[in-house]
Amino acid sequence: MSEVKISAEPRTEFGKGGARRTRRAGLVPAVLYGHGEKPQHIALPAREFAAAIRHGGLNQVFTIDIAGNAAATLALPKAIQRDPIKDTFEHVDLLIVKRGEKVQVDVPVTLTGEAAKNTLIVHESNTVAVIADALHLPSEVEVSIEGLEAGSHITAGDVKLPRGVELAVDAETVLAIVNAAQTVSPADDEAAEGETATEGDSAAE
């Protein structure tokens, strides 16, 4: 995943009122911190930030060009607050990263293939924590469930990791479980039909 360049401007208004005015101006309030640097309050263009997140995911790395700063800063979203109704970004915490630095992030897990017939997949976690180069973070990782029978467990150790990426959790951490799907037996079907017929007869009487 390559970094996305985005412009930002210093933010001088704080509190709920200042944040609302920032958002009304089409910007997202944000805080940039890390590597011993003093936290900087900035505002990001909302449309550009949203487009980058949609394309690159929550672990998209940004090259942030802050007005008035001589050099751009590499940063990774660490916490994003959304408005669940408007589906807009309310606030972003950005962690400063360096080229060649390894960071820990939660990456979405995609299940591929199909489990055995009459089974149901129960997700214990849709993400897994990994450690990788800040500029080479995977947008997702995959694990195959092809042919798995009821009673099988999908663990973090089953995940197919890209080169240079390592698990940040125990390999035995359960991500999903294959359960037997509930099925209706022919005897149950006949009993249900009998009950329906009886109810119909009673109604007719």
C-alpha cells in the first residue's frame, strides 16, 4: 500500500463548537502525534480523506503536507470517529511513522472458499493484529475455509501472511468456528404438516 498525499492546515479552534465549524467548512478535525513530537491540531479535507480511506482502508498511510511546515509528515490513522447516521468522519488521531519503521495494526480477515455442506461459519473476530513495515501494510489478509467440516476452528496461525508481515497475536487465537447448521428432519416436516392440518380441521369445525 503506497502513501497518499494530502494537504492539511493548522487548527486554532478547539472544543465542540470549533470542531463543528471545522466540519461545516468541509474539513475533518485531527491530531497528529508521535515520535516525541508535540501534538499538532490540524484539519484535513473531508472528501479527500474519505476517498483515501475507501480506497486504501483504515490502515492507509498519508503524507501530510501541513501549511507553514517545511517538510511533509508520514502518518497512520490510529483512531477514527464516525457519525453513524451521516456516515461522515468526526475526528481522526494520526500517528507519525518513519520510513522503514515497523508498526502494529489490525487488518481485516477475508475467508475464502466454502466450508463443507450443512455448516455455518461463526466469526469470532473480523480482524487480526499484525506487525509490518509502515509503508507496506496489507489492506487485508486471507484464510481458506475450503472443505472445513463442522467443529473446525480457523486460527490466526491459519492466515496467509504477505512477505514481511508477522502476527502480533498468539497463533492459536480463534478467528472463526465452523458449526453444524441446524436442519429440519423429514419427521419434523411431517409433524409440522400434521399440526397444520389439525389446526385447519379445527378452524373448519
